[in-house]
Amino acid sequence: MTYFLVTAGSARMAGMTISPLTATTIGRGTVTVLVAVVGLMIGSFLNVVIYRVPRHLSVAQPRSFCPQCDTPLRSIDNVPLVSWLVLGGRCRQCRAPISVRYPLVELSTALVFAAVGWGLGPHWAVAGYCVLAATFVALVAVEADGLAPPLSAAAVGTGLATAVLVGAGAADRRWSHVIGVMVGAVFAAAVVAVSRRRRWRERTEPARWTDSTAALLPAGAALGWLGPAGVGEGLAAAAIVLLVARALEHRPSTTRRGKSVLALALAIGVTVAVVTAVARGTGAGL
Ligand SMILES: [Zn+2]
């Protein structure tokens, strides 16, 4: 819960800021280190989201506990990455192994945040893209578990990120970015809504607040900010990943038949589009 407050707090700060950070006040290296540390804490919160939200459990209560002996984790045993390493991947009380996935999610979130910080440079758009990246980490991890990604997490993450990006774009009058991110998010939401309505009519909708297309929301906002070129590159890359996944699925040796990879494909598509934009060198915040 603490971590969620950290996210909400920094986003609020971002939304209220009138002028964007400039290279003279804070450097690219500082931004990278700063967001990497924040990424570790957000990653810890994402572990809670990834496990609890698809199972309809509260992310606020109860606090994290050992699934073997039910002992609540003390704060000292809940430090991202460090605690897992110090405890040797085992519960302090019952010595039951703790999945390596927890530190992996924390580490990957920190690395993705660092990459966003380094790629976009000192600009409030970094905060928006970090929220989108965190949303993708959660959706991809839930999808990898074979569960449908929660629409609630996608909507909250995308809504927050869109607000931050609109503020970031308005602050330095990049109106094409502001319009792009809003159109992208709204268009993606419309696609998800239409697709859900169609499946509801066909009675193929399994559960109400989960949806295999949930990752379209953060993808819409992320690609919209980049503009038409980014949308084209991102969707093309995602389509290639989906085609490869489908080809692999039809091989008789595979046991992963029918598993959705849409969130992963869109995450890769957005990564390709952002990296391409960074390579074009359009400056801080792209
Ligand atoms: Zn235990």
C-alpha cells in the first residue's frame, strides 16, 4: 500500500508541475538512477497486484505474508530485491522457499524504468511512461500465469499515465503529443469495449473484469504520444510477434496451445516504437 501511495504521490507532483524538468536542473543519469530505485518499490507493489487482482483479493489488506506459515512479513523482510537475497530466497520463520519470481519482477521493473529514464531523458513524460511500463509488467506477468489480464489494473494504470502525459505535454506546449495520447487511449478503450460487447453477445466472455485485450489500453496511450509513426511501428512489431507466436503454437511439440500472448506482443511493440523514436533523437520526452 505504501508503494501505491508513492506512485500516486509522484503522479500528483507530475500533474501539478507547470514547467518540465530541464537538463540544467537534473541530468539524464540522475533521472535514470532515481526511476530505477522507484522501479524496485513499484515492482514490489506489482507482485501484490499480479497475484491478488486476478484472484479478486484486496491489494491493500492484509499485508504480505508467507503462504506456507502465514507469518506476516516484517518491513525489514519486505525490502525489494535485498530481502530476498539476504534471506537466501527462503522465509525467515519456516524456511519455505520464496519464488524467484518476486525479485525478478522487482528487478525487471527497475530495469525497464531505468531504460525509460535513460531513453526519454529529463522530462515529466518519463513518469507517464514508467506508469505505462508498470502496467505492462503486471499484465504480461498475469498473462504468463495463464490468466486473463485484469481490466481494472489496465484502466487505472492507463488513466493515471494519460493524465501525467497530458500534463507533461501541456507544460511545454507539445499539443500533438497531448492530442495523440488522448486519442490513443480513447480509441483503445473503444476497441476493448466493442470487442467485449461482441464476445458478450456470443456468450464467450468468461469473467467480467478480466479481458485478454486489456493491454490495448496502455498500448494506445504509449503509442498515441509517439504519433502516427510510432503507432505504425508499434502495431507492426506487435503483429509480427503475434504471427510468430501463432506459428509456434501450431507446432505439434508445443504444450502452450491457446495461451494468449497479446499483452506480451503489445509490450514488445511499444518497446520497439519507443526505441525507434529514441534512435531518431527527437529530444527529451520525445
Ligand atoms: Zn514461512
